[in-house]
Amino acid sequence: MVGIISYGAGNIFSLTAALERLGIPYGMIFKEEDFDQYDRYIIPGVGHAGAAMNKLEQTGLIPKIKSLTKPVLGICVGMQLLTAHSEEGDSNLLNIFPVKTLRFKDSADYKVPHTGWNQTFPEKGNPLFENIPNGSHFYFVHSYFIEYDESYTLSSTDYNNKFSASIWRDNFFGVQFHPEKSGKYGETLLTNFSKI
Amino acid sequence: MLSKRIIPCLDVKDGRTVKGVNFVDLRDAGDPVELAWNYSRQGADELVFLDITATHERRKTMVELVKSVARQVNIPFTIGGGINEIADADALLNAGADKISINSAAVRNPALIDELAKAFGVQFVVIAVDTRVSGDKNIVHLNGGRIPTEKETLDWILEAESRGAGEILLTSMDHDGTKAGFDNGLLKIINDAVHIPVIASGGAGSVQHFVDVFEKTNVDAALAASVFHYGEILIPDLKEVLRQNNIEVRTLAE
């Protein structure tokens, strides 16, 4: 059963709706004791990374999150929180992945936010992209991205520069795109996560 | 590569689709949720719902609609129409809308764009602009193109971008309903002038019009209503032609 970490950063209606469509049971985590009821966790998040980090700090759940050994999936800003630092609000983050979250340089050819369906290419064998063809499209909407890193990039996407569309370290996974809005492949990815 | 997006637009009143729709296989052509689901299956990349409900119950009706769509549909969608304040936007985003589209309210109160961008992030804020040629200028119009404003279209769009618009939905009222093609001249000027995504709207009548708008203006997305609703253009066929013209489109899962 998936525990969604609740810290007040953005709406999760679409995410829970997707889990319900897929028949993936879930519940909400508000305090440390709640973690024990679940065998995997999602950190959602939209909006401003710095603001999201402040809200997460207020929950007091950070030491627990860092100590988790069961599978964890950060989505969008929930993924960016796993990195060391974001240029958004010059914010120090969880540092589970020692990489940086940077802002896209906007231009007429590469508009910001990066909005729409883009392809992602897994860099290594992994359980998250099982049954998802190389180069499948996912739905992105973000102005900040996680830098490409040979150790931690799980799949890369190109938008002006190559960046981490997803990351992986031990039990921690993160995706920049929105699997709950990414059609069939997004649903496959959520189902895969529920089985890791 | 980032794909060009194809966006069907649905007009909704009191929770029901209003423009005629004649899909085969639809149990209820007035049900926006069933229609949305059908479009997502055909390969629409995104949906826009334009709510034209005019009763005091409208926010409640819209929230219910948004929740129903978010429960059933696995692609992003925007909701527009009658969003006047932060509380409207908050309710719709919490119900599962991915973006909100603001038109008249932003023209009347441009600071609303700043407030929405600050409260929710620029990626949630679509500014819809209805433009019509008046004299030799492109002028922003309100109420479906009936009421001219003082604002020149390019100036207003640049102001909206600087205030925190995350995307522009530009409808040419001169082209809307003509099925003679998008307003590629204006769309290119706007698209070259901004660094946020632009959705072209108004004038789609054939598959070639979509090829033209992407090739001539490089906009990010193209929106249409009747050609999709009446089945005159089928999205899989449209995407195939775009692909043959080397325009990047999303590949669907089997």
C-alpha cells in the first residue's frame, strides 16, 4: 500500500484519482507513526521548491524520510526536493541525491515552462520503466530541472540541454514528469512503482 | 523532442457539453467526461474546457465537472470561463485541473495574473486572448470578440507574460468559425515575441491548416473544436499527417 506524504504542497486529486483507476491502494501520511502502515511512499509536490521545502520542514518528517529504506517516489517538485539545492528561491533541499536543481534558460526556441509531451530515454535497466518503450512520451510542466548526472540519472530528456527526467538511488526514485497525466505509459509507471 | 500538442476544446454549460458533437459510439454526446475520455483515447494531448455557465452555482458545477474529468482522464486539461478570483482558481486546481485559463478577468484586472502566478506558479496560469483586427491593428476583444478594448494584442500578451502568464491561448476572432486556417501572420509575430508556450486557436478547417500553423509559426499547440467534434478531422489521421511532415507528435501506447 502506497503512503502519500502530506505536507500541503499542491493538489493531489489527480494523483489519487490515477491510483484509484489503477486499483493501487493508498493512504495519507501526516505524522511519523503513519509510515509503518505502508510499504512504499510517494512525495508529491507542485509549485515553488523553496516553499515546498519550508512546508516539509514544518511537518518534522524530514529525518524519517531520509531514513526510509522502502521504495520512495518523488513526483515533480516532490522529486526536486530529493536533490541538494534548487535555484528556485536559492533553497537547500533534502540532499538524498547530491545533484542540483537548475532553471532552464529560456529562449524563443526553448520556452519556459517546458510544457507538454517529451520523450524520455532510460539510461540503465530499472524496474520503474518496465514495459515502457525507450523514448516514450510523458507530460512535463516545469521551469526547473535536475541536472544530468551519470550516477543518478535514471532516464534523460532533452530540452535545450539534457536533464534528469527521472533519478534513482537505492530505494529512492524521482520523476520530473507527471505520471498521473501521462496517458497509458504514466499509468504503467505508477503500476511498476507499486510492485517494486 | 518536445511534441507539438493537439487540443480539442469543449464548451460546457451547467456541466453539459453544448456544441453539437456527433461522434459515433458515444452514449451521451452531452457528457463532457465521456467526450474527454474519448478524445484522450484518440490521442488528444490535452483538453480545454470552456465553461459558459452563468448562474451563481457555477463554481460548484465547475468543481464537480473538473473532479469527474480528473477521475477518468489521464491527460492534462485546462479549465476556463468565469474565473475571477484566487478562490475560483484554488477550487479548480484542488479538484484536479492542471491549468486555469483567464480571459476577461485578466484584462479588467491585470494584477490578477501576478496574484495567480504567485499563489500557484506560472505553469497553472493560461492567459486566453481573443483578438480581432480593427483598422490596421490587432486589438484585444472581450465577450467572445464582441467588445473591443483599448489594448493592442501584442502589447497585452507581453504584459501578461511579464506578470506571470505561463502560456498564451490566442484566438483570432476574424478566423474563428471560418475554417479557412489559423491566423499564421499574427501567431508568428506573437510566438516570436514571447518565451512562454503559445496555443493557436481559431480557423482550423483541414489537416493542412495544422501542418501550416506549426510550420509557419512554430507555435507549441493548436486548438480546435468543431472539426474534432463533428469528426471532420480525426486526431489519429491528423497526427499521422503531422508526422509525415516531420512535425514532432506524441506516439500513443497500444
